[in-house]
Amino acid sequence: MNRALLTAVFAVAALAGCSNDPAAGHHGPPPKDPPDYHGVPTDDRPPTILDTPDAPQAAPQQAAPK
């Protein structure tokens, strides 16, 4: 009895998982790019390097313990 019930439950689950509602398919045209999109950027120039400061800044001095 237990095996028959398990087989029936598995069959119902398999049929439910394989079923497809044709009305739930994809509808309408595919999405379009916005008008200001001009494709993938093709800037192949290397990035600019930021200038380094002229002199290193001194670390703040800590007060000596008393």
C-alpha cells in the first residue's frame, strides 16, 4: 500500500512538473535598447594616472605618557 501511494504521488508530481500552459508563454516583442544607448563603449585608452603629492605628509605626533 505504501509503495503504491508513493508511486501515485510521484506520478502526479512528475505530470504536474512537466505540464505547461501555452497561454503563459512569452508574449509581445523583445525588449529594445533606450534611444540614448550607443552600444558597448570602445574606449581602449589606458586610464590616466593621478598626480602624487610633492612631499609626504608628516604623521601627527602623539603626546608622551606622563
